[in-house]
Amino acid sequence: MAQAAQARISERDLQTYLVSSPLAITIYYFPTAPMVGDIDNIIKPIMDALIGVAYIDDQMVEMVTVQKFEPEVGWEITSRSEQLVLALDRINASEAPTPVVYVHIADDLSWRRR
């Protein structure tokens, strides 16, 4: 995950976009087979890999939403961003599928009481 994040930095100068405000993260994990282990074991490595890439420090993250989508379980995602569509296309087009991780980071904390 850290290598993928660093490659993304190489594509763009993302450091200029880092903010110091509270954030929320959504993580969708698409394994290629039934997941061995607990879903909470994938959260920390992903969040750590995004330090300096998506946020200054992972202490800024106030909310984390995580869901796994195992291939043998029927599921449907009704609200799809452009990036999520690309991730799903990658899963469907691959003859030798690899796990896909979709991460969405938002500064919309409308759920907070003022």
C-alpha cells in the first residue's frame, strides 16, 4: 500500500493538497477469495501508508468506515464515484484477479454536532 501511495505522489504534486483539518475515510476491500483474518487488520497499514500522501498525520482521521466485498457473496454498490467505477472495472476485467482496495478521504464531517 505504501508503494502505491508513493507512486501516486510521483504522478502529481499531492503534498500541496494536504490539509490539517479533521477527515473521514471510507475503505472498501475487494479480496479475490474469502478473507482470512479480521477486517480490522487491514485498516492500520492503509492509514499509515497514507501519511504524507493524503493527510499530514493519521490522528486527523475522526471516522473510518470499512467494508469487505468477498467474491462469493452477492453485493451491489448503488452510489459509485468515478474512481470506484475504475476499481470495479479492474476487478471485472482481470483474468488473474488481485485484491483491490478503494479508499475515499473526505473532509465532510456533517455528522458532527456543532
